[in-house]
Amino acid sequence: MINITPSSAKAIKQKLSKRENKNAYLRLGVKGSGCSGMMYVIEFDDEMPREKDIAMMYDTGIQVVVDNKSIKYLDGMTLDYSNNLMKQGFEIKNPNEASRCGCGKSFEPKQ
């Protein structure tokens, strides 16, 4: 399960409302990259979810889709959103991280 804070739900809804495809959703995943080994992928997708994707519908009406290979790295994470003078954007709090690189772009998963 992926947790979504109220501030991230508001930001997701706002961004989805600007898309032409009203069936668009938030796609989360990981890919091998960066100095720590893995990098988060956060994107809005208009295509139908793939056959092995895991789709989660929230009571806010938001659909989040994760590919089946990424879910083991993302299960239990919290997606938050900050909008202040220091930072604007999504922030991931993931209990599956062993460490993060200094720039915060990539992470090393727990074994």
C-alpha cells in the first residue's frame, strides 16, 4: 500500500485536472540509476495501465499505478507534497530505503 498525504492528493488532483485525458493517473515506480542504485519515477500517465500493473484507487478519486517490479521497493511509502519557499514538489518517505545519495535523487534499497 502507498500512503498519500492530503497535500499530495490536492497537488495530484490539481495536476490531473489540467490534462486532456480525464482518465489519467499518477504512475510511481523505480528504475536502476543514480549514484545509490535506484531512482524514483513519478509521472502522470494517459495510457491504460499495463496487464501486470498494480492499480490503487483512493477515496479522493485518485488512481495510483505501480508496475509489479517496483511495488516491493515502494510498498509502505508515503507520498507528500511541499509548497514553500525552500521546496516545491513531491517528496517520498520510504521505509524501504537503506540510504539516499547526497543529492537526494537516488536511493539504495534495503536488502
